[in-house]
Amino acid sequence: MDRRPLILVADDSEDIRNLFGIMLKSKYDVRFAVNSDETLAAADTDPLPDLILLDIEMPHLDGYEVCARLKANPALAHIPVIFVTARSDPKDQAKGLLAGAVDYITKPISAPITMLRVRTQLALVDQRRALEDQIQARTEELYDTRLELIRRLARAMEFREGGLTNRVLRVGGYVELLSQSIGLKGKVVEILSQAAPLYDIGKMGVSEYILRKSDKLNDKEWEEVRRHPEIGAGIIGEHQDPLLEQARVMALTHHERWDGAGYPKKLKGDAIPVPGRIMAVADAFEAMTSTQRHSPPISAMEAAKIINAESGKQFDPKVVAAFMKVVKQFDEVRGQYKDELEGIHDLNFASAQKK
């Protein structure tokens, strides 16, 4: 650890506290408490102690109850507790271990044995932290890998439509801005923006000639296109994972309309999940402001006028109102991820999604 280990010594005897201070201070930082209330407060004060030496015989709450309360607090439960007591009956020791203590030191205190037991427990603390760091690093690697796989799957869809663009980065940015603007917070915003690239993955199940067709689609072709939300939901599948679940929701519902005239389920109003309402606006803005085979792009403000005119019809009025507050930021995202810069941003997708 970067700092010296911090040991909390909780004992109502001044002589015992002084003795521990003499033994420990050459190698460790020491914090003292004289009763149960001070012990609970000192244990929950930053920096948290790395080890607690806890007397059983204390005023108010005894050491067993203090230990039980420490172990009941998720933020403190990991701190090892060594009981210090004059009680030598095996039943007392068993009671202490059942309360959550890791060891038991009996009085009169032996300095060599005490230091050995303290070193042993602190070594275990270091091992636990090293393992937690490894797990955290591995979790972050898996997280980044998952984001990259999501992005690559979305890229595969773009190949079928005729080539790579920066659409997945733009749409992720639009969803993030809209989610924040309607009042969603923190992790929810992050999940929705990271799930966004999969919203159109269902087009993998649409004939390639339809995706690349520049002429107007006939009724049969439109019928096939309208299947892509359900296809997308099927590709993603049902998961406990929040990111994939929200990706599925967006894929399935981004073509539903506020007035109930959308597809595939003809959901209306509040029956449409919020992620689908957000994605509907983000997708419409992306479609209007990026190059399409069937139409040239229009400006952000022109797109905003069209979206605003569809408030209460195609789009949720609240989402449209939130969108109108951040139109300029949408345009900034569009400028940041222009398609001619695709090669640059392609290499930095995971970091872009985390910002």
C-alpha cells in the first residue's frame, strides 16, 4: 500500500492504549478510541483503518456488539478485527470469532505475538487488495472488449449498407445528450449511450439490395424493412445485463410513434419505453443530417424544425422539448464525428464512448 497501514486501537484502558502505541507506532499509524461510540465513529472515518484491535470489555456496547455492527456495515465489513481481552475461555474466543473477528489476543499482552498476528492480518489485507485490483483490471478489460464487440457488430451492419461511417459514435453521442437533457442520471445515461450502436442491428436480416436501393421502396420491400426492429431484438436476445437489455429495448421500439402509428407493435404514448422514445429522436436527427442514398443531408436546425413539428405525433413531446435544448450540442457531435474522419475515430471507439 502507498501509505503506512492504519490500525485502530479500541480500549477503555489508557495503559493498554499506551502499550499498543509503543509497540505499533514505529511501523504503523495508530488511531485510538476509548468506548464503543468512538470506535464505531473512528472505524468509519477516512482513511479507513486497515485493522482494528478491539477490546471486549468496553462501556456501553461490548466488543462483540461493536464487531457485529462493523460487519453489518458494507463499507466497513472488510476491515479485519482482532479481539483483545483478558478472557481466555474457549467459549469466549468462539463467540468472538462467530461475531466476525479474525483473531484473538489475550491479556497480558505479548508484544512479539501481537506484532506477529498484526503482520499476518495486514499481509492478508494486502493480498486481498491485490486480488481486488486484478479483478478490477480484468473487469475493465472485459468492459472495453464488450463495447468494442458492440461497435464491431454495428460496423458489420454498415458494411451491408455500403460502407463504414461514424454513425455509431454520433448516435451514441446524441443519446447521451438527450438522456441527460430529459433528466436521466449517471449510470443510466452511460448504459443508454453505450447500448445505442445496436439499435439498427436488425437490418442484418433485411435483404442487402433493399438496404442499398436508392429508388423508392415498394410495399413488399417496406414490409421487409419494418421487420428489422423485431429481428434486432432477436439478435440481441433477452439478458439480465442492463446494457444488452436496453440495447434490445431500443432496437425493438425506436420506430414506435407517440401517436400509435409506428411499428412493430403500434405502441402509443407512455406505453413506449423511454429508451425507444429517445432513440426515435436520435435516429431521426441522424437520418436527416447524414448522407443517405435517397436524399442529401440537411442542417441541424432544419432537422430540428422537422422534429419539433412532429412533437406529439411521431415523437414524445417531452423528449422533443429536451432535444430542442441541446440542438447546438447535437450539431457539435455531428461535426466531431464527420464521416471523413472515420478512420481516426475508428481506432478510439472505446475511449470515445467513456467520455
